[in-house]
Amino acid sequence: MSTVLYVTAHPLDKSASHSLSVGHEFIQAYREANPNDEVIHLDLYKMDIPQLDAEVLRGWEQLKSGSSFDQLSPDSQAKVTRLSELVDQFLTADKIVVVNPVWNYLFPPVLKAYIDAICIPGKTVNYTPEGIIGLVSDKKLLHIQASGSVLSEGPAAGFEFSHRYLTAVSKFIGIPSIEVIYIEGMGAAPDQAPAIKEKAIQQALELAKSF
């Protein structure tokens, strides 16, 4: 049995989101193909994800310097504990599905906050004299991304930062490869939006059989 983290980064529901509607089709098909797997939905807009603020950084530094957890401020304790919960949950997963829209050439900020929460030295990555070593090479990652413009190819490809960033982060922590489903171009060609979405759904249904 595998554990799948279904990570969504959109404030609306699937009826108003191309990325969430395609993600929903994927995860439903995945459940049908893998009935014994556990799927955990992380709706990032409804979660407590501490930012790496002064309290977090000071708390980590105190612990690194030998202070006990009880010596941290109450706010630092709460945030450090929550970040540990998030990265530990990530470590228990076998597969990760990330679903997001593109806003201003990047994903929503809640996804960056989650990425910061799981990129933790000693847990998902190590810095060594020989270089950076990712520690989670046993995981699979699928990225489902919607954008009004076509960013995966063509004249605007140089502005595709979202999937490129997620690919870089996955390599950083050791995930060897990342699969992607693009739902793109609906804003540029609204008359083609239904066909674009349907094509992505078919990709998702097919990939769900082997992911």
C-alpha cells in the first residue's frame, strides 16, 4: 500500500478551477486503480503552514546551539512543532501530487510556504563538503498546472517559472523525476478552453493507471 499526498494550492473549488477539476479527475481515477492506497488531501489554503519568520529562525538556531525545546518562546515552540509535523508527514508519503494555477508566472504563495516547510536540512536534504544530497529519492511527484497562457513551449516559455521551480526543488531534495500535466492557453484562446481541459483530463486518466 502506498500513501499519496494530494496537495492543492487554489482558494476556490474544482467548479471554478481548471487545475482542481483536472486534479480531481486524476485522483478519482487513481483511487479506482489503487483502492488499497491511502490518499491524503492537503488543501494548503485551509492549513496552518508557518512562514519562515523570525520566531522560526530563532527557534531553530536556539535548538542548534544546544537549547532545550522548553527554552524556546511559546510562539517559536508552536511554529517549530508545526513545521516538524509537516515535513514528517511528507516523509511518510510515497507519492506526491501538486495541483496549482499560475498567477503572474508563478504558483500561489501558500505553495512556496509548504515547500519551505518540507525542505529541511537533515530530513529531506543534507549539505555536505561534497555538495548537496537529497534524501527522498524514493518518492514520485506529479505536477498538475493550469495557466491562461501557453508556458510549456512557444514564445512565452521563458516565463514558465512555476513548473521549473518545482522541478528544481524536487531534484534538490532527491526526487529523480517529475511528471507534469499542463492545462494551458484558456485565456489566450477561450473558445478552445473546453477542448484544452478535456485533453488534460484524458492525460490525467491515463497517467492515473501507472502513477
